[in-house]
Amino acid sequence: MEGILAAQGIIIALTVCLALAMLSKYLTIPAIPFYIIAGVVLGKSGLGIVASDQISSFFADLGLIFLLFFVGLGLKVDKLADNGNAVLTSGIIDLNVNMLIGFLAAYLLGFSFVEALIIAAAFYISSTAMTVTSLIENRKLMMRESEAIIWLMVFEDLVMIIVLALLSAGNQNLLLFAGKIFVGLGVLYILAHYGKEFLVSILDREDELPVLFTFVAVLATAGCALYLGIPDTLMVIALGAAIATTDPDAFEQHARPFKDVFLVIFFVFFGISITLSAGINIGVIAIICILAVFSKLISGVLTGIALYGSAKSGIEIWVNTIGRGEFSIALAALYGSPPVAATIAVMVIVTSLVGSFAAKYSDQLRLGLSGGRKHHGPPARRTRIGH
């Protein structure tokens, strides 16, 4: 009976999310905030008709795991080295400005030191999915700033890997913890490097084996990591990065259906789990949301000036990086207390909606700032999007 009720809850949630996904596509705005809002409405803070349980938590965990696997697939070390100067310049500016503002704001507004760090990390990292989708839908992949924006997302993903590792360490012996992680990373690299021909031969098949192999590889890596006492989140990212040296496009193709479906469950059940009455201060959340929008403006303008000598280029970087999303929610779900989770959820909803409309009308924003003069920049090189 309990299993039937859990299945009904998942079906209700997915049906609502399907309708919202169609609406978001029609409006050309991100679906993530709609999924979270749907979860809040369906869950204990709203109508109370769907509850989170072990079954839904399992599927939600799968969504997070496959998301992180995709992050790993997008990490191309050789390409990072080729674009090192731009990556470091934009990344360091973005990190210092947003982490500092996010931490100080949260700490001064009454959150504990650890809570402020979690909020700062969620405050810092933009949504890669929203950013890339925005560039594609607004036909801006060929503008000169798009390359800097994409590499900025890669830098943020690298920082978040470090953050996840530090938060996962807890009270463990740091040397032993780091040693187990390095051993795990070494094993994954060896398997990917020396098993490349085997992996490619499986992926070239036309039957169900490539899909099944991809699914099992991701879950087995997560399971082994948990057994060894190291963060499954980190090892799944490492698996993606190791596999990126073989045939990442094929793995992405076979893993995408799992990620897309399970990630929707992750977002909606995160919303269902939120308790808006748990010491929530609307004024505090409003301040965090406002600062989240304007801190990206500061870092975007500084990056535009540093890379292109143009504040208007910084405006374009800003509008495409306002939205926070999947990684921010992951941090809230993994480590956030109820007040922290609610704060981050509202921040994601507000910034993703503001960012969507700002990116759509960025030309008008830039024209207004330049007194009606159109921006002319050299054509950008085509950038291969990793994820």
C-alpha cells in the first residue's frame, strides 16, 4: 500500500511537471523554478497531497547523480589549458565577488558560519543548464562574450567539486579521506585510459547494451563510493571526467534520458520537502535575492572590462549568469537546514526568472547603457559546449 501511494505521488508530480515544462517551453523561460514551485504547492507547505518518501528520495538521488555525471563529461582538461588565461581571469573575479558578498550577507543576516558558507556557495554558482539554454534560444552562441560565459561555467563547476569534497569530509581524518579519494580517482582514470577500446566497442552497439552499461556504470560508481566512505557526488563527477577522454558524446546521449527524467523528480521533490514556516524571514530572503542579482552584475562588469575592456560586454555576461539552479539546489538538498533550503529555493526561483527575461532583452539593456549605439565586437570563435 505504501509503495502504491508513493507511486501515485510521483505520477502526480510528474504530470504537473509535464504541463509546466510545456508552458515554460512556450514562454521560453527556464522550467526549473516551475518544478520547485510545483513541489512547494503539492507538498507540506502547500496542498499536502504529495509527500516525500524513500522511493521518491531514491529517484531524486538518481537525478542528482546523473546531473553530476554530466558535469564531469563537460570537464575537458586540455581545453581548459588552452584557454587558461580567460578561464582564470573570469573565474577568479566571479568567485571572489559572489562568494564574498554571499557569505557576508548571509552571516550578517543571522545565519551561522556553516550555513553562511552553504548559502554563499549556492549564491555563487550560476546554472550551467540555464546559461547554455539561454545562449542557444537567444541565438547568442556566436557573440564574442559567449566563450567567456561558457568557460566561466566550467570554472564554477570546478570550484563546486572542491566545495562538495570539503563539505563531505565532515569530521573525518582529512589525510585518510583525501587518500581514499585520490585512490578512487586513480582507479577511474586507469579504467578509462586502458579500457578505452572496450568502452568504445560497447557504445558502438545498436542494441540496449550501451544504455544499460551507462546506467550501471554511474550507479556502480556511486555505490562503491558510498561503501568506501567517500562522497558519491565527487566520484560520479570524476567518472564523467575520466570517460570524457573516450567518447563523451555517446555517453551523454545514453545518459541524458535518465538525467532529464530523474532530475525533474529531484527538483519537484526538493520543493515538496521545503517547510516555509521553519523560521523563515521573508525580509532576509528578499535581501539575499536582490544581492544575488546585483552581485553577478558587479562580477560581470568587472569580467567584461578585464577581458574585453568593455562594461557593456560585462552586461551581456551578467544577464546570462544571473540564474542559479541545479547546483545551488543540490547544495541545499545535501547540506542545508530547513531555513537554508527555503532561502536557496526562493533565490533560485527569483534569479532564474529575472535572468531569463534579462537575457532575452539584453540587447535593449546594452543599447540603453550605450546611449542607443549598437555594440559591435569581433566575431567569436565557435565554442564547443561540454555540457
